[in-house]
Amino acid sequence: MTPAVYEFVKGLGLAGMTLDVGSMNINGDVRPLFPLYCGLDMRPGPNVDVVGMANAIPFDDAAFSNVLCLEMLEHDPDPFGSLREMRRVLKSGGALVITTPGIGFPRHDYPCDYWRFTGDGVRVLMAGMNEINIKEDGDHVYAIARNK
């Protein structure tokens, strides 16, 4: 995670139970920003509370006030399925936060690197949500939206 991603999430001022999808601490995490936090990743490791797949999240519907997906989507072979699951576990009015490398970001296999997204691509992934706000800086896309 880049310092810019950390500062973006910090600046959102989100509160409530937060699920971080793709939470393994490879190069930083946002756990200190959220007193009520659960980290989900596909394998055990630092900052992982629950092992599970993003396209089959093992929680009830509307269980979280916020869902974070930070620097993970490029490693996900099923981003559309994963976004459906993230919305499913997000409360009505809850915040979905996505950060992902943009077109200019170099390939980084960990474990695989499948995609690069533009702001338009992230908007498609967030289709049907409210208050979609997206910012691009060339190397990254930063997005937040509210669940209906």
C-alpha cells in the first residue's frame, strides 16, 4: 500500500464495522484507522482475521458499515463476482472504498497480477451504487461509493 492510499482512506473519516477485503499486510495496512475492523484474505498471514475468497465472502448480508478493497482488485481473477459480494455484505448507505493501480503502474505478481483499471472501469464495477466519486492520478484510481 502506498502512503497516498493510506492517506486517502484516513481522510474519509469512516466509522463503524469495517471489512477489509485483501487485507494481508504486504506493505502496510489501515487497521489502526478502524476500531471495529475485520481483515479478509485468501490465505493466512499478517493482518488476516478470516481466510476466504472475495467472490464468496463468509459473512451475512449487510454485516458491515464499510467495505475496503485496497490494492487488491488487480490480483483478483473475478473482480465482478467479488464486487457483487462486497455489496452484499455492505449495509444500505454503507461505504465501499476501492483503490487500485492505474494503467501506469508496473506489474507486480503477488500472487498474480491480472488487471489494470481506469476510473471508467472502476465506475462500471460500482454500477448501481450511489454517490460514486472517483479520482485518478495516472498510477492509481481512488473511489468511494454508497450502497443503495
